[in-house]
Amino acid sequence: MTSNPFLTFQASLPPRLVFLCDHAGREVPEGYGTLGLPRGAFDRHIAYDIGAAALTRALAERLEAPAFLGRYSRLFIDLNRGADDPTLVMKLSDGQIIPGNAHADSEEVSRRIAFAHAPYHARISKCLEDAEAQGIKPIILSIHSFTPTWRGQPRPWDFAILSARRDRRLADPMLAALRAIEGLTIGDNQPYSGELENDTLSVHGLAMGLPHALIEVRQDLIDTNAGVEAACNLLVPVIMQAIANLYPNLAGVQLMDDRHREQAEAAAFRRLVAHLRARSDVQNIDLMTLAGFCRNCLGDWYAEAATASGHTMDKAAGREHVYGMPYAEWKAKHQAEATPEQLAAFAQAQKAGH
């Protein structure tokens, strides 16, 4: 057994928000076959949380956050259990006997812990410790999914939030945001409890004093790509709103989704252009000396961005947008001959690397 027992996604990003997915994978390590089960068993919920891995990656990508995902099936070892939990290696799951686990003694369980369980949790701990060393107090979100029915009874919830009663800092605002969405049935510590001792969030969130919550999604809502996208679109603003409620100063660009980030960047660009149009007294050479760019640079960048998005624009058109008139016209109206002092300052800035 040499394969990496966990998967990382965007692990180099700043860990202000960290996503976990304990039951992402359904693989079994080499040497264990199929644990004596038919291969079809690994398409069922007993093997992994259907849709959870795809949703975790989608959320992490949208919110620019690192994610850590379990690679191996919960039938091999359950990463969301403490190392001393008797259900860590299950011999029976939803009526299905697991032959490959039937004779897993303490030595075998310890072997599986060392191979898969301990490295997964050590990697999460390192991420959180690195964050705290940078002065960041990480927020942890764990993604799971649940079956639409259980023992013949339908489960009415679309989404649920699980948390320990001792720390509801993130859970309560998330529940409030979800309940404000018309047409959804939301569970609070349903269909499972958030009080499981030594589970993933107990170890990495509760014990470390870090804000955390577990999001449960009904599996039939995320068993297709379209379903994952819809759930992601719904959850991103819920998460952002909850974090803004918890940490108003963090509700900025680091936790902004792509659409809102682009809107903010466009608004900032428009404000900068308006400011430069109004300040015709500020010469381009002064801008180059102080900031290393001028109106021409900004116009050229605008043209390049427009062309990259499929809208052909030459530099002259880009500059006209920034100047508010053709460059030749602005030059005739506003551009002054550079003074010896300006030229000397510009030359000095060039030497300094501006």
C-alpha cells in the first residue's frame, strides 16, 4: 500500500476557509480487492457520500479555498470517526455484511489507521496550524450527503447543518440563511447528530476553537453535474453570508465568488477611469514616475482584456475609453511639455526599477 490516502484540491491557497470531505472516495487500497463485496456495492451510499466530492470541489473552486478529500471508501476505514471508535472499520453497513472486515482485529485496524486515517488528519492539522502561524483563524466546512430514504422512510430535508451545541457560531447563521430560501426543508442536526465524539470536526474544529459546520445534502439533489452546480450556486451565498455574519472583515475579496469579484473589479476600473478623466492636470509622466503606468498602459490593458474575452479592440480604442476622447485630442488639450525636473524624476524611477 503506497498510494496517497487522501486527495488535495487547491491546497496552496490561503486557508481562510477550508473544505473537508471525509467520504469523498470509494476506492480500496491495493491488496484488499473489493473487501469481498460485489463491485456494485461501491456505487452505493454504503461506500461513499454520493455527490459530496464533486460539490466540495465546486465550492472550493468558487470560494478559492483549499480542500482535503478522503480517497478510500468508508468501507475500508471511516475517516469521520475517532481512532478508538468501534465503528471505524465496519463489519456491517445498512444490512450489508463486509466480508473483508469480518476478521479485522486490532492489529489490522491499526494498520489501516496508519495508512489512511492518520495521514489524512495529519494533513488537515498541518493546514490549520500553518494558517494560525500566518495569523489566520480558519473556518472549516465539512461536506457530506445522505440518502433520500432510510429503512423505507423518506427523509424530508433538502439540506442540513450539523454542529455541536457548544459551538454554533457558524451553524446558526448558515441555518438562518438556508431557511430564508423559499421551498427548502432544512434540518438542524438531522438526519444525524453533530455531537459525535472525536469525529473530524470535533477534532479539528471544536477542540481547536475554530468556527466550523457540517453541510449535509440529500443525495438525489447532487447525483448529477447539473445538481452539483445548482447546489453550489445555492450554497455559495449562504456560506458567504454566514461568514460575513461571523467575521465582517472577512467578507471581502478572499470569499467573493467569481461573478461578484468581476463586478467589483469592473466597478473599481470604472472609478479609476473616471478619476483619471477628471484629473487632466495629472500628467502621464508623473503617473509613470510614481506608479509605473499611465493612461496609455491602462487603455492597452483594457483592449487586451476585451480581446481576450472575444471582443476585438485595438489599442487606440482602448485608450480612447480611458481618456474619454481620442488620445490625440486629449494630448492637444491637456498634455504639457515635460519639465527637466519631471524628466529627471522619471529617469531616476526607471533606474530604481519602476
